[in-house]
Amino acid sequence: MWIESIHTHNFRNLQDEAVRLNQGLNWLIGPNGQGKTNCLEALYFVITTKSFRTSRNADLFRNRRDTTSIQASLVKNKARFRFSVKLQPGKVSRFLGDKPCKPIDFFETAVVLAFTARDKILVEGAPSDRRQLLDRMIASIEPNYIGLIARYRQIQNQCRKLLLQKNDLSTYRGFKRTMIPIAQKIIDKRREFLELIREPSIAIHQNLFADQEPLFFSYRLHNCPVPNQYGQRHLDVCAEEMLHGRAVMGPHLDDLDIRFIDHKAKHFASSGQVRSIALSLKLAVRELYRERYGFHPPLLLDDIDAELDSERLLRLLNYLDTRGQTLISTSKYGTIQGRLHDHVYMVDDGCISSERISE
């Protein structure tokens, strides 16, 4: 699976033009502030209809008085798919070919994975940051997981209203009984997913980044000391939740615990280690996708050489060479010297142009 071309209109500072991409490694090179990350963001948005930088679609418009649109051609198993997203103030329209569709249709057709500096929140961020990234990674493998999360949030909102209204306890327990099986499915999916990527991510972390600190991670239930009594525990805390007007347990409060033996990575890891841990998890997800579907999804790496020394960067590039399409942004032209088989694009004031690598 690989993205063959992208065409943006009125997207951030990018020029309104089509850019043809290639399989293998594609480099976006240029000084800071020229549009390299904007290009990666457009590629991510046209497949996922989400930005990896902002939750406000209004931030994507170069000119708010105009419509913003992105089109991309993607090749999958020799078939070609055209993704289109059209943004208007307060409205998002999605098309596969000429047919209007829903976000789930995009997820079921193609996946793109991205790693940016923001992904460091997987280690350094709050529990809500880790849950959000974990759910996105699961959804990239199992698109139907999106519906499960949406259903849980719907019932969770209903329960929250009952808590705020101080409604009767029996009514609240009834909603909790409806929510418990869905909550159980979510934590089962999260645990299963972590088990699937545990060994690959640890191996990638050790082999690519030569980090000798043993890495461990696990799923931590909030306020539930006995996991096999999860459903009953939900009912046991109903009176406490009604008294305080807030939930005290549930998938929306759980956390991903990442550590080096007895030390939380959040407090112990260096900035470079934080980046390598988060990237190792993303690369493990990509390998899981290949095992399940037979090919690697496109990978977007923003400013990847910012905190990697030359030796670790070389190992990473050699690893990526034979693993599908990767697009990498950098401001350091010397990073690509000698990589004659890669594809290079110069980015200057939003204009993206192809360039050959010289000896």
C-alpha cells in the first residue's frame, strides 16, 4: 500500500498543486517553516480526516473565505483508490472516488501511520493522551473498534448526565449494566493489542536504538484492584459515584504504564529515549498491520533526525528500506547524502519539487 499522489487546495501554506510520490523512502527537505510538516499533515488528514497537530479544522485553512480540499491517490494490492476531503467552516465532506462516505469507510480502505514530536506524549503526557494514542493505534488495525469507542462514549455521556442530575441510584445502575459489557470489550481489546505489540516493540527498541534499559509496559485499570471482578466493581461503586457526581472507574480513566523495570519512563527516560520508545511502539503497530493484511501501511516521520544520533538514524533507515512507503521530513540536507535510491522533494515556501541526490 502506498500513496501515489496528493493535491491540496487552500491547505495551510502549501501551494495549490499536485505532487507525485514514490514507493520506498521519500524525503521532504527544506528550512524550518517552509511546509514540510504541513505536507505530512495533509497526507495524514486525507486518509484519516484527523490532524496530528490540532483538533481545530479551522487551523487548516490558509484562507477562511475559501474551501479547503485534499485529494490523494492510493495504490493497494494493485488497485487504485481516490480519497477526497472537502473542508468548509463547520463541515467536513469525505469521498471515495465520487461517492460520499463516512470516516469508517476510509479506515476500512486504507491506513496511514504518523510519528511526530507530539507522539512523545505517549510517554510524557497525561493518561488521557496515552489512551487517545492507544485507541488510534488499535483502530488502525481494527477499524470497527471506532464504533465500540463511540458506543461507550454515548452511554458514558448518559451516565454523566444522571450523575449531574443526582438521579435515583437504580436508574443509574441500569445504565451502568448496559455500559459494563462495552467497557469490558474495550479493556479486553486494549490488553490484547498490547500483548500483540509487546515483544515486537521491545525488540525494535533494543535493535534499532541500542537501548540497554529493559522496557516494560502494561495496561492499568483505574480503581479496580481485582481485574476478574471488573463488572461487579462497576456496580459496587455506583453509590460512591452518585454521591460525588463523577465516575471513579472505566476505560476513560485507565492508563498505559510504560517503565524501565522499577522506574516510570515518564520520570526516568531521557528526551531521546522517550522518542525512541514512542517510535518503537508505532513501528510495532506497523509490523502487526503487515502480519494481518500482508503489506506495510504508509509511514510519516516528521523531523525524525532531531534527536537521533547518526548511528541510530542509519539503523532506522536501513530497517525502513524494505518496509513499504515512508515519507520523512528533515531540515538537514546532509542526512540523505549517499542515499541515491531514495526520492527527494525540496520544500520552499509551500512549493514541493522533486530533486535528484548527487554523489
